Amino acid sequence: MKTHQSGGERVQEGEENEMALRTFDELRKYIGSSIFPQVGPITAKNIVSTFGVRTIQVIEESSHELYSVRGVGSHRATTIIDSWATPRRLKKTCMILMRERTKE
């Protein structure tokens, strides 16, 4: 990540490792954000409690596992899966913003 003198931190290509959500709280807030409609704080907590550090990996690669989470039925799971299909760059930017927000 680079810091631009007038615009703050800027996302650079290939920075997935640096941008990984590092804490349970960051991950829970990200999953409960407007990125995933119909997923509020309780469902986000259930998802992250179930999968822990694997949460994003499950959404990306094993989305059928979402059905095992309390409060996630077929409609909500489909919404999460469809929402994850947003452009990768937007997801990266949101992860940075959520990380910064948790520092407040």
C-alpha cells in the first residue's frame, strides 16, 4: 500500500496479503456491512464464529457451507454469494476502510 500525499492510502495491485482482515472484529464488521445485504450483526457474528479465519475462503470457494450457519437459509446464502461477485477492487477497498474504521 502506498500513501499518496493528498489522498491518503492507496490500494496497489497484488496486495491481498496486506489487506487481509486481521481480527475477528474486523471480519465480523465487514461481513455485517452493506456489502452483504440482509446480513446484520448477529448473522455476521454467527458466520464468523462458525468459520473463523476461513470465512472469506468459505464464501469464495465453498459457499455451500454457509447453509450450516444458524440464521442463514437459502435466500440469505444466495444473497451473500451474489454480493461477493462484486468487483475485486471494490472488495479490497472495503476491507481497508473497515480495518480503518475498527481502529476508531
